[in-house]
Amino acid sequence: MELDVLNISPEIKVESSGEPQNELLIKHSRRFDSIEKKIRRAAGKAITDFNMIEEGDRIMVCLSGGKDSFTMLDTLIYLKSVAPIDFELVAVNLDQKQPGFPEQVLPTYLKKLGIEYRIVERDTYSIVKSKIEPGKTTCSLCSRLRRGILYSTAEEIGATKIALGHHGDDILHTFMLNMFYGGSIKTMPAKLIADDGKNIVIRPLAYCREADIKKYSQAMDYPIIPCNLCGSQPNLQRQAMRSMLDEWEKTNPLWIKSMMTAMSNIKPSQMLDRNLFDFDDFKLKTNFELTGDVLFDKDESTDSSKVIQLI
């Protein structure tokens, strides 16, 4: 069942962030209310488009202590309060036993919210430090360990969905990383069956922009907990993608919007993947509408406002 109570128009756009990056919002100001509404509507549309949440779902909301997961939790709490369907939220944080981790911050915050939560304690920090040579990137091993623990936790608490806080910029960066460094066209899907085949992962912030989330988070004054393991390591490849897309957006914001639209508008026969389209069994057709290689046949002055509907 869809969250149609939000009255989300099929024409809604998740706009690019046209405001200054260092803009500071005041909670409940007009600008704050506008960004809060934009985030909530974008999340609601993503949930509807991908049927992320259904009647009776028990959603495990993965709370890392970063701005994205805090924003996701608040947004889901709001959507739950207005949705025409009944579903549960359980906030889950993985305490990886990093030195100096403020153990009471999240329990205190979640108790004030009055939401069900669980803190899972696993010393993955020591495992990563013992396995990875100094100076090497820890993200890959840490991510695998964390993923396995979260999957098993979801089963323990009876969760039907696992919600992660990745946003539209994360999806774009991953798309670019795979294309430039992995030689493949793929990214983070908004909804997928997890690696273990037993869990469904959803990304409610898939249509949201990081700049909006950052401003919203600052105004909300969340108790942000930095990651001392991987958060201090420069991810040079991802940063390169971030810098590239930031420059593109300054030149023409429509480029970024069009990239997001393109990921939901794929034409397998216009690509080179022989596993997606049967190039061996070609049959000519009569009275067939021309849909092939016509990209540059049209006037490039076509109204660009008709191009984008997503981000």
C-alpha cells in the first residue's frame, strides 16, 4: 500500500540545492520549514515509487550517528504519523567498540524520542585493526562485518525491511565510481534483496540531496558521532567524484538532475550489454516507430524543463 496520504504529485521534483552551501538555517524558520517539507516529500515519493513500506512492516532503521541516518529516522517517524498504513520503526545502532565512542549519546537521544531501539555491541574495530595493514583503507572489511551483523540483527528483532540513510548524492557518486573505476553501469538501488537473500534493504532518502540534509541536520542540532575508524580516512576516489559533480552542478544543475533521471530510464537495446538484449536474433518490422540512434536528430534548443522529474 502506498503512502498516498502525503498527496505527493507524480510531477514532484527533488530540486537541486540552489542556495549557498554554508547557509545556516534556524529551526522552524521559513527556510527550515521549506527544506524539511522538501525532504519529507522526496522521501515519501521514493517510498511510494519503490513500494518500500507496506502494511505491517517492521522497519529496522540503521542509525550510525551521522547526519543522514538522523534525518532518515526523523523523516520516517513523521511519515509513520501521517501514513494510511500501519508499520513499526526500530532504531538500531552498531557499537563497534571504537576508542572514545560516546556510548550514552544515542540511547539518551532515542529515549527522548520515545522510539523502540537496540544498541548492538560488536568489537569489529579490533578485527579491522588486526587484519588491515596501517595506512590501508579499512572501509571494505568494516563494511562487510557491519553488514553481516545488521542482517543477523534484523532477523533477531523480526524486521521485514532494513532502512539505510544513503541519499541521492551517494547514489550518483557510486554510479560514477562504478563507471570510472569498475567498468560497469550500476549504483545503490533504492530497494534490493540483501546479499544473504533473507532481508530487504531500502533507502528512503534516495531522492534527497545531501546539501539539504546537511542544512537540516545542522538546524536540528543532532548529536553527531564521527567515525574514528574510516571517517578519518580520505576516500580519494569518492571525493574525486564528489568534486566532479559539484563542478558540474555549478556549470549546469540540469546535468545532475538528468543523471538521476537516466538511472530510472534505461534502454537495454541502446547499450552494449549482450546479456540484457538479444543482438543475435534481430527481426525487421514494418510500420515500426523509429526509436533507435536518434539522440542528436532533434533540435538541442528543446525546453530543458521537460527533461527532469527526479532530483
